[in-house]
Amino acid sequence: MNILELRNLHVTVMNKPILNGVDLSLKAGELHALMGPNGSGKSTLANVLAGRPECRVTAGQMLYRERDLWPISPEERAREGIFLGFQNPVEIPGVSNLRLLKEAYNAQRRHHRQPELDAVAFRAHLRDRTAQLGLPEEWLLRPVNAGFSGGEKKRNELLQLMLLEPRLAILDEIDSGLDIDALTLVAEGINALRSTERSMLLITHYPRLLDQVPPDRVHVLMGGRVMLSGGMELARKLEQQGYGWLEEMVT
Amino acid sequence: MNDRPVITSAMARSYKHGFITPIPSDTIQPGLDEKVIQWLSAKKQEPDFMLEWRLAAYWHWLGMTEPSWSSVRYPPIDYQAIRYYSAPRSANPNAVALKDVDPALLATYEKLGIPLDERLTLAGVAVDAVFDSVSVATTHQKKLAEMGILFCSMSEAIRNHGALVRRYLGSVVPPGDNFFAALNAAVFSDGSFCYIPPGVRCPMELSTYFRINAAGTGQFERTLIIADEYSQVSYLEGCSAPQRDRHQLHAAVVELIALEGAEIRYSTVQNWYPGDAEGRGGIYNFVTKRGECRGDHSHISWTQVETGSAITWKYPSVILRGAGSSGRFHSVALTNHHQQADTGTKMIHIGADTRSTILSKGISAGHGHNAYRGLVKVLAGATGARNHSQCDSLLLGEHGSAHTYPYIEVKNRTAQVEHEATTSRIDEDQLFYCRQRGLSNEEAVSLIVNGFCQEVLSELPMEFSVEARKLLAVSLEGSVG
Amino acid sequence: MNAFLEGCQKQFSEQSAHLPGWNALPIRNSRQEAMQRGAQIGLPTPQLETWKYTPTRTLAQSRPRFHTEGCVGLDLEDLEPLLLDRREGHRLVFINGLLSRSLSRWQDLPAGVRVDSMANLARQAPSLLEPCLDRFLTGNDQGFAEINHALWLDGAFVQISPGVCLSKPLQLLFVTTAFQEPIVTLPWNLVLAGNDTQAMVIESYASLGRSSHFTNAYTTLMLNAGARLEHLLMLTETTAAQHVGTVQAIQQARSHLDSRIFSVGGALTRQDVQIMLAGEGSRCLQEGVFLAGGRQHMDFHTWLHHLRSDTRSEQLFKGILDGQAHGVFNGVVRVPQGVKQIRASQKTANLLLSDTAEIDAKPQLEIHSDAVQCNHGASVGTLDPDALFYLHSRGLDLETARRVLVHGFAAELLQRVQPAAVREWVAQRLNLEGSAP
């Protein structure tokens, strides 16, 4: 079964067309990489899947587990297992990481008619995961993303991903702004989360993440369309030659 | 944590404390004149000086006009239509033991989440329960008395501790201070009194719970707290009223006196009935609260979470007279539907090296109107005075309003005064982030608003902080589409 | 009723036929209505929230003396330091409230720019003034403005036709000379900036001699769509003078206004600024710096009304107070319901240099819309002792060190004045030479 299927997807942001007919499908357990130059629409694709209100679908379809996503609210998509790792996670002053994680986790459990975890049980549940990402425990009491470095924000996104265990994870430049050690940690985290139950879409500029997290397929998004798909060799070619040769193909 | 907090909350999804206790009561006819005051004073078996004091205030009040400078709007109040006294018939002014208190009253407080049975309350909190015009019970008095702490109803204090009352009552808020304070001085019927002797650190939180029950009455209570030299006390105040479609007036006065080295922390979670979604009913909360740091190096802090009342009009203030004394004001005011709040503080720096801090968070949802009004005044003698003020306003929806009126008056060049303020709408990116993590729009708003108020909420004692968070969530109901 | 208002009414009833524009019905009506309203509301007193800190009593109790004669024999040399550019500058010079043609200079203004005396215009082309008559501010705190509207005798008229760009600053200079008894001047200035025009107007007030006088001024700035106007207000009258003034600006779509105030003058100076951002995309910058010493009272009240969506304002006001001076800054940013995309920033910083000076600062936000980003900040302090010590250790004496730091505090605002010639002239008039590079 396809976890995600996009058919001729057209999206505008503030009346400006950004995606102009994206076709893409992702099967359960697969990890795909989405590459492309700046402004090609990668983040818009991520955002429209998560239901950001500014992104309007003007034509085509997006199906998540054979269900049309368009009418579904962002929170319901999240509770149904769609997770977006943000490129620039927003700061929320005064709200601790722990609080947000607990609210999010219990919102999902309520949705699936499971009992909520109380504060103590939840804390224990979290402890293992923070350790795994090399995050100190006091981290949990800090306000969401406030005063975090770029790398810390990305690790925080990964922590949420580990906790919420989505079916479809869309990671928007999870590797940007990370040093080598942090990148390795993130890559290990992603690999640990790969399973036959879970599909992932990695949006990235650089193949260096893909070296550590081998994708099943690589897509290139240009001009709001998937121009080319292939395997790891496509990522290599892009690393060596850039996007120029593709632009020629477009014109 | 104990699962019986002092004030368990209005967890459920609307004004949970809006019930009425059907109880026979002594209520006088509406109207106010000298005779009413004489009757009231006699009823309370007050000494002569109190009657004189009340009458002087009454004459003063007659010559005053209602203030019009605030930003709140309401139809004229008919002061002759208010009943100035109502007490449960069963209230026993001489009740010493809880067994002497009417079970119907005990049940009321139980239902509000404030059991008055000492075995059931939180070990660390003593409660004075005020029902309409009278105090019906005060817990833990005996234990406190062992340390020399006086904690009782105002009526009892007037009868039993006349010298202290005479010395301090009206010394911070004089009877003629303002229209509502003068009215209160003339007709106040009860309230809490507290005296902490020198060097004593009060071992438990003291608290007063105010309940308005009878219809057509006003509640006029008066609280007086004296912290003698190098003593410490933390005081909590809670309140609620039945849901009625007529407005009711609550005009209280609170006076705090901190002598040398003393520290008073006063916290309020104000949950008077706010009126319905169309603005019908609710309490007019016109309150004068003022503390004086009379001694050197004394400290007074006010923390308030204001979610209730149709109109809130209060400016808990600190007069910083003692050298090196400090004052703080931390406030969250939330207005939803048609609620109005004009609140803030006055920090009057008189002594040298005095410090004050103001942190105010205003949230306007629905047609709510929220104004911060604060005065920081540095007199010529306040060398080295410092103030820092931060006032933030959050607007939810396009019909609310948020005003910020800071007054800064400085007459000393060594003073440093800084004020910062922001007004903004709730951040769309924050909302989307939370929703992407599975929170509903309403949950996301509530979470973000909680974060916005975090610095103030963390000033509250633990049980109150939990209560306040829940109240904020409940008060925001219906504010997001 | 007080002596001042009585005197104004008397003047009005006796001299009305000589007031400019009396024969044009709309102007006559406007004057009569203003006098009526003025008599009704009276002069403002500290009971009014907006006049809480302004001591108007002495003024209200004085009997006004109106001056209706032309120029006394002054020549340009007498005015030299007051002129921005004596040789080539464009200017309208008013002596004791009335235009002096011989001291003014506007012959080589570019085509499409019309300047005139308001008195002359009211007689010759009253229809040009009519549309502005019902734009005056009203309210129970407008007593002084009403008297100006009833009794104004002259002032500057500036009209810039669409698309015209004024390359040189235009100076409007108001000089009051010494008299036995203090006189009252009541200028009304009107600047009409057409679509897509550009101009800089410098309105400056000064005294010759040290005797007391009272200026009650009103300036109307109309910015049409796309107009860019810089308005500089220089208040440099003698410390015996009293000055009450209002600048009212109405901005249409995409217009830009830079409003700057520099004040050192007056025993009592009370200046209001009312800016209406009445067109989408309009922007305004409002800045000011005042230096008060001795027993001076300086009082600034500004209102920024964001009446339309997508409007922005930015404000910075600084006060420097020495001696027994009393300074007041009261700024209001108002955003009504229903407007969107508003940005407003309001800041005031104040320096107290003596133990007897006083400052009252009151920055206010009145926000009725959630589509806003507004902030304000206020600070009061004295010179940084560390900075003073640093300068001491570099060999500066206390007086010089203080001066350097005070100049530094004012420099932030002076530096933004362009072109350099204007900046230098402003610095000189404020006695702040060398504080801006």
C-alpha cells in the first residue's frame, strides 16, 4: 500500500503558484530523499502535507493511506501519524519541552482511545529517548526551542519524532546547520526509527546525510515538479555537478 | 502533591462556581444612610471608635464622585439599591470550633474545593472563610496562636485586638483615599486580619476565601495584614460568586504593612463570576489594595491572576518608604467575551535605594478590554531608586483591545527607570507548530497563553499556580473559532 | 472665565472684521464656531488628563495683547543666526506674527510651488483654505487650538503641485521682538503636499531680545498619495517666552512623513503632534529631542493614529533635563478595530542631569486590532558614571565630560538629519555643535 501518493499536485502560497504538478509515491517502510535547488518548492511540499493554512491546493490530489488529506485539519493529520520536522522550528517562550511533548503525546493517545500517561510515567517514558539523543535531562524543562542553537533545535525535532512514532515522517532539512558529530547522532536516530511500519521523506541539500542514511529513492524537485528520480547515484551526480545540467533539461 | 488542594479548580468547561447555597440569611433593606452604618456597627458589637471612623468615612464619601478616568465603561450604579449587609442566619460570631458552624456552610466550601475541616485541608494552609458579609470560620487559629500569630476575621480583631486595629487600620489606605475605599470604610462588614510578631516566619500559607451568595448585596470586606520586624508571611486570596444576570458590586480594601526587614507576599487568584458570553451579569470588582514598606529593607510583593469579574478595577500598590525596601507586582489579566479590566500598580519610591519590579501580562479575547495602568513615581529623596517594568499584551481575535498606560514620574537624577511593552497577536507559526504535533487549535492557544504568562504563574505558590493554569484554560473557552 | 480667554473674546468681537478671510463665509463661520467652542470649553487645565502636567495658570490669568502692525525696521543682519541660508535659501519670515516680504525670499522657487502669506491668501483665494477648515482637531482639550482657529492673523501657505520635487529646504521663520508688554502671536501654517511630491519644510520659532511673549501656533500638513515630506520644528524662543503649538498631519496612501522636533526654548513649551496615517501604505517617523534647564517646562504630546491597514510608525523622543527643569513626554499610539498589518514602535529615553530636574514620561498603546506588532519603551536615568570616569581618566574635566556625554545622547537623533548643512545649523541652534559628525 502507498503511505503517501501525490498526483499532479498544484499548490499556491498567497496566490503564487509554487508546486505545479508533483507526482510522488511512497510505500510503507521506504525512505525517500527529496532534493532540489533553493526555491524549488521543497518546504512548500512539506508544509502542504502537514496542512499549513497558507498553502492552498489548487489541483491534483494528496492521498495519505488512501485518504484525501486536503479537508483534514493539521492536528488530525498529526494524530493520524504525519510528522513534520521543521526546517526552522519556532520558539515558544514560557512553554517547556516537557509540557509540549506531554500534551502532544496525550493528544495522540486520546485520539486512538488509549489511556493518557500521567506526569511520572511520561517522564520515565521520555528519559530513555533523551539519553539516546545525548540530550541532558534538564533540557526538558527549557522552553520550546527558546535560545537553542540550530543543532539543538534539530535534535529537539528528532526527540519529538522518536516520541510520537509517526507513520510518515517528513524531515525538512534536518541536517542543515549540524556539525559532523551532531549529524552522525541525527543519522543514527533516523536509522533507529526506520521500520517496515514507517515511511520517511528526507528533504535535504546535501548527500552527506544520505551517505549515513541510505535512501530507497532520490527525487529532484525543480520548478515545482519532480524532474527526475533515481537511486543514490543521482544524489552523487548532483553533488558533483550541481543542478545546472538539470536546468538545461528543463529549458 | 496532595490531591485536595486548597482551591481545587473549575476544571470543567464553564463557570463551575456559579451555584447558590439556599440558606436563610439576615439581610437588611437596600439603601445606605447613617442609620444603616449605626445598625451595622451595633450588630458587630464594635467599640465607639469604629463607629466614629465609619461615619467620618461616610460623610467623606457623600462628598465624592465616582472616578471616571479609567478606561472601563458601565451603567451608573445605584448605591441606594444595594443591600449592605447579608449574613447566614446560622453564622455564629462566637464560633470557636468547627462543630459550631452550620453544616450547609461547610458543605458550600467543600463544594468550592475548600474543606474547612482542618484534617482535610492541606497541612500548610490556614483559611478564613468569608460568606457574604461575614467570616464563617477560620482554620488553624490555635496552632498559629502558639507562635503569637493572630489570624482571625476583621470583626473579631476589632473586638479582641482593638489597639492593633486602631493603630494600623486606614494607615495605608485612608478612609477618604478614593470613592470606593471611602464607601468600603463606611460599610465594610468583615474580612481577614493578620498580625505576625517580630522575627516570626509564618509556618503556613494564610488565605481568605471570599464567597458572595446572596442576591442584590454588595460585598465590602477589609483585610489588614501587619508583618512586624523581620517577620515573613505569604497570603493567598481566592473568590467566587453565583451565576446571576444582575451585576453585583465588590468593593474591598486590602492594607499591608511591612515593618523593618519584614516580607509579605500576597497572591490573588480572582475568579468572580465574569458574566455570560453576552456580557450579562458578573461582578464589578472595584478594589483598593495597597502595601507600605514602612521599615527599612522590607519587601512586599503582589501577584495576581485576574480571570473573573465583569469589570476589574484595581491597582495593588507599594509605598516604598523604608530605605532599601522593595516592591514587586506580577499580574496576569485575562478578559474574554465582554469582560473589562483596568489594572496595574503604583510604585511610590520615597526611601533611598528602593527597588521595584513590574511584570504585567494582559490577554484580550472575544470583546474583552484590557488596560494596564501603572505609575512609577520616584520622589526627590529616593536616591538610587530602581524600577524595571515589562508589560506585554496578547490579542486573540479582532474584537478585543489592549491598552498600555504607564506613568513615569521621576524627581531624582540617580534613579533608573525602565519600561518596556509589547502588543501582538498570537503567533501563527507557534499555533501551526503545536497543531502539527497533534494539539487542537484550542489546546494550542491555551498552551501558548500559558507560556506567555509563565513568569507570573511561577511566582504563585504551587497549588495556586496549578489552579491558575486551569482557570486560564477555562476562561479562554469560546475565544477561538 | 479667565483673563486670557476674556481678552480673546473681546478681541474677536471688536476686531473680527479685520481678521483675514472674514468676507469669505466659510472662513468666517469657521472662526465664529471656533470662538464659540473655545469659550465653551475654556483653556485646558491640569484636570484634563492630557494637560495633567502642564502649568497653564499664569498664562490663563494674563491679559493677551494682540499685535496687528507690520514689520519693525529689521534687516537680514539682525536675523543672521536664525537663517538656515541667508544668501540662497528659500524662506518666509514672519515678524511678530506677520509676513515680512522684504526679509522673505522665494522668487526662484521651482514652478509648481506656491507660497504665500495666509493673510493674503485668505483675502485673494479663500477657496484654497476651505477644504482644510473642517479638518481641525476638536475636543475639550483643544482650547488653545480653538483660539488660534478663531483669531489667526497670518502664517505660511505652501502648496506643492503633484510630482514636483523641492530640492532645497524651505524655511518658515517666526521671530518675535521685544515689547514693553508681552504680545500674543497666532500663526496658522498650511502645507499642501500634492501627489508624489518631495519637500523639506523647516518651521522655526525664535525671539529677538529676552522679553516674554506668547506664541500659539497651529500647523496643518496635508500629504497626498505618495508625497514625501520632512517637517522640522525648531523651538528656540527665549526662556521668558511661552509656546503652545500643534502640528497636525494627515497622510494619504503611500505617503511618508518625517517629523522632527528640536526644542531648547521657552519658559513654557507645550507642543502637540497629531499624525493621522489615513491612507494604506503610509509611513511616518516621529522624532524629537529637547533640552531644558533653569526653570523651563517642556511638554510634548504626540498621537499616532493608525487609521488604515498596512501603516507603520516609528518614534524616538529624548529629553535632557538640567537645573529645575520639568520635562513631559506623552506619546499615544492608537490602532482602531479592523485595520490590519500595523507596525508601531515608540521609544522615549530621558536624562536627568540635576537633583532638582523632573521628568514625567507616559508612552501609551491603545490597540483595538489583533493584526499588530507594537512595542514601546521608556527609560529615565542619569549620565553613566563609568563613562564619566572613563572620560576623566582621559584628561577631560567634569564639565567637558558631561557635555560630551550629553551630546552623545542627542547625537543619535541629530545624525539622522539630512543634508549636512541643515544638521550643522540645527546643532548650532541647539548649542550642540560637534555632537554630530
